[in-house]
Amino acid sequence: MNKKCVGCGVHLQTENKNKKGYTVSLDKDYCMRCFRWNHYKDFSLGQECIKKEDIISKLNQNSGLTFFFIDFLNLHEEAIRDYEKIKNPKMLVITKLDTIPKSIYLEKIRMWLKDVWQIEKVIFLKKNSNTSQKKIETCISEMRVKTVYFAGITNAGKSTFLNSFFQNAKLTVSEMPNTTLDFLKMKMGDITIYDTPGIPYSQFALDPKFIQKVNLEGEMKPKNYPLKKEASLVIEDKIRISFSIDNNITFFGSNYLQLKKIYEKNLSLLNLNKLELFVKNNSNLYIKGLGFFYIKKASNVNIYGVSQDQISVVSSFLGESEWKYE
Ligand SMILES: Nc1nc2c(ncn2[C@@H]2O[C@H](COP(=O)(O)OP(=O)(O)OP(=O)(O)O)[C@@H](O)[C@H]2O)c(=O)[nH]1
Ligand SMILES: [Mg+2]
């Protein structure tokens, strides 16, 4: 029997408890992992690692329209480069609109995407919103396509959106990466719609408790710090960051994260992995999966506690954009 879990798309099996898709009986609709994630938020079972190349190549093997989801806090270069790899007609969807501070004009983000990345087709969405659903419906009917993929980076809200789009959908959603494990087919009249596994990226932390803390609910409140060159900022006793000149920086991320200023004499976290980098005027320094710093003045930066692949620096949509990408 070739039955799929209605939550994550994996093939159900009853033979091996330790392999994905396990269920006690094939009469069940969900695999054990989805059952435990949904009912108990028990993430100990089966955090799977999905290869981004496999997802992208599967998306490119088939034709159709791809909605590529990236959540507002992850508009970093790695995510945008993955969007660029999609060869079919595509639309960039920036999600978690409810979390974007009201002080940010969406038009600025649109202009930045157009000027810096040459991306013109963009939709902003938030969960449980009729307006958001209408935007997607309009786009599908205007493009006159018969196959539609909801793809994009992991945790951007693809399955959450589809659960409200299809009232009978029972997709598993969670704040953990790679909740959806395989392509899941749904029908809207004669149009076929797929939920797809999220594209993983080099996320800062994978510990479930920390991820739940980082997960955003409601509008985020940017935290502004005038920072003397002798001072450092510490996030959650995990990351330490300092600048070579007096600078003005703003952190965008979960309101629940603790940030504190410390001074030179405080030696905490200096034993962790150190990265030294240079950032230009008006840059966003992303700590992927956590948030980003808006940095006003060009400066050397020392950052402890992260690895190179977990950070990304791009020109910011908040200031005047000064750089271009090829
Ligand atoms: N604040 C906010 N949170 C959202 C929104 N959409 C989704 N989320 C949350 O984001 C997390 C991830 O949602 P999912 O729907 O599982 O994301 P996904 O893109 O399907 O993730 P993968 O299956 O791992 O690729 C969950 O905690 C959701 O509650 C939104 O519009 N606003
Ligand atoms: Mg999903």
C-alpha cells in the first residue's frame, strides 16, 4: 500500500519504528512523528535532514508556477540565491507580514528587491488572512496555470498558509525546520497544488527550546543601540558582537530574545569561534534563523559564537542601497 502521511507527505510504513513514516497501523492518517509533534510538541522524534539540491532539482523537473516563500527575517543572500535557482515561472512571497515592524515601508523592501536583486514579482502574506488568500488566488488565475508549487525556505509558513487556503487540509506545521518531508498533492478544481519540503539553510540554532523562543508572534519591536567601540552586545549569552568605531545598530528579531550591552573588561564568550568581517554603510547582518542587525556606519565587526555559514551581510532595505549584486 502506498499511503502518505497527510501531515508531512512521507510514505507510511509499519515495519521500522526508527525510520521515517512509521505508524502503528496503516489505517492511521499521520505518521508517528507528526502525531507526536502535533499533540505533544515532542520534537525528539525524527528531525530529518533534507538536501536543498534535491528539492530544487525536483521543482525544476516539473513545470508550473512556483510561489517561493521567504519569511521577513530571512531575506538573506542564501535564501534569495535559492529563489534564483527556480527555473519555472515564479513569484517571491515574503511571509509573516504581521511580524514586520509598522515603521518599515513595504515599498522600501520592494524597491530593494528590484534594484539590488532584479526581483519584481513580490507578494507579502500573513497567516489566517483573507486578503493574503485573495492575492494568491488572483495570481493563480491570472497566470492560467494548472500546477502550482508552494516552495521556499523551511519554516517560512507554506503549510500554515495552505491549511487556511484548503479548509480540509491537515498539514503539520511547527517552528522546527523541515516539518514537511515530501511533496503533498491537493486539488483546487482542475488545478493541482503541492506543499513541498522547505529548503534548509545554515540556521544558527537547532535546539527546540531555543527555536520556540526565536519564533515570532506579532509585530517585532526593533531594538536600537548606540554602541561605543569599547562596548559589545551579547545575545542570550550565546553571541557577542562589537564594532571598530562608535556605531548605531538596530536588532530585528523575536521580542523575547535578551540582548545586553557589556564592556571590554567583561571577557564572556571570547573563547567562542571568532569571525572578523567588514560591513559597508547601511548593511543588514543576518544571523540566519535568528534575526538581523541593521548597521548604519561602515565598520570592522568582531562576532563570537557563530560560524561563517550562519551569517550573511547584504545591503539593507532600510538605508540608501549602495551596492549591486551580479
Ligand atoms: N507570526 C507568524 N507566524 C507564522 C506565519 N505563518 C507561519 N507562521 C509560523 O511559522 C512556523 C512555521 O510554519 P510552517 O507552516 O510549518 O512552515 P513551512 O514553510 O511549512 O515549514 P517546512 O515544512 O519546514 O518547510 C510555525 O510556527 C507557524 O505558526 C505568519 O504569517 N505569521
Ligand atoms: Mg511545511
